[in-house]
Amino acid sequence: MHSPSRSNRAYRNVARILRPVLMAVTRRDWHGVEHLPQDTGFIVASNHMTNVDPLTFAHFLWDNGFAPKILAKSSLFKVPVVGGVLRATGQIPVYRNTVAAADSLAAGVAAIGAGECVAVFPEGTLTREPDLWPMAGKTGVARLALMTQAPVVPVAQWGAQDLMGRYSKWLKPVPPKKVTVVAGPPVDLTDLYGRPLDAATLREATERVMDAITELLEGVRGAKAPAVRYDMRKSPSSDKERPGQERPGGDDATTQELP
């Protein structure tokens, strides 16, 4: 297949290694490609259940013509080999809870302005919701969306957790796992354009994005999400209930905590 036109040589080389592996260990059930804009930079926002779903997310985008710029935790850029791959392929480091956090936002805005597909996980870490439903999102996706007025395409993934468990570091490649990825229509945020980026506006935009992702996931799973979205900040004791898991702020594969 042809590589996305915006991919550089390093990105193509990484894809030549990873794509055959993903093709071998997954059975792909992909829908909603028509919702991915072809003529403008945009944001694509997905739920986050396991450390492998950034790869299944990127696979969906790559095979449909996009080389996503994924917002990834800055500490990953310091990991040998992994950091070099992230830098070479143009991924965007997220500097959590530091004065450099605004740099992540600026890099995301610049990428969108240049026509790139910027991929985010609005929850900021792996969901802590017991049944893997999306939890409360952070406002970074809202800031990006409202500053750029770029389309925000919601995406739901399901099945990647069977390939690698939520807190596991080991793949279960046999037999190949069905991975469903569904993209929906862009979230309508037009009535929020031009408003001050205060807490109320950012929260409203974030909730709309999370609602859209959750609705798509309900369709995939054939079930209803809890009426009240799980909020990690309001349920700190829940992390004591699952031994061996990574705690909030731990070394999850990707995060998206912009200022």
C-alpha cells in the first residue's frame, strides 16, 4: 500500500516494521473513514484502555492515509530507542504539570495549522473506569479545538484490551484479536468559538468530545455506559482496589495533559 503523503522516511520505516506485526495479531473491523477530513488539519480523539491502543489507533489512521502526530508523554522521549523513534517521526511531547506544558499546546496548534492529523487521548491516561468505559476527559483537547477551530473527529476503539490488558506489558498475539475502530462525525463546537477559554467553556467542549466517543463505543459494545462518567479525581481510593496497576500519573504509554 502507499504510505501517507505527509509521512517522512523515518515514519515509513517504522511502519514497515510495525504494520506487518499489527496485521498478523489483529483482525481489523474499521468504520467511519469518511469522517476523516482530507483537505485540512484536524484533531482525532480516542478512548484509551491499554498501552497498545496507540498502535492500533495509528494503524487505523495510517492505512487510511494519515500519519498522525500523537501527543505522547515527554518522559517517553528520554527512553532509549523509543525516544529516538518518537522524535524522528515527529510526535509531540506533552510536558505534564511543568512550565513547558504550553509548548505542547503550541506544537499541536502549529501541526494542525500545517494540515496535520493530530491524535489525542483526552482522558490523559488509561481509563480507570472498572468496565473500560471512557472516564472524564482533560481540557487539552478543548484548548486545541477552540484555538484552531479545527474539526475534532471522535474515535472509539474496542478489542485492543484483548491484545494487551489494561495494565499489562505483554502481548497476547495468538489467536489474532478482533480490534474495532470507529470514527464518527466531527463534534460540533461552533457555538463555542470566540468565547473566552474559561473553565466553563473548556469543560463544555471536553464533555461534548467525551460524549461523542462514549456514544460510538456504546454502539460498538452494544451496551450503555454508566450515566455518570467516572472521574479519577473524585475517586482516588479506586486505585487501591486493583493491585499491580499503574497509578494516576504513572508510566502509561500516552497522555494528554495540556495546560
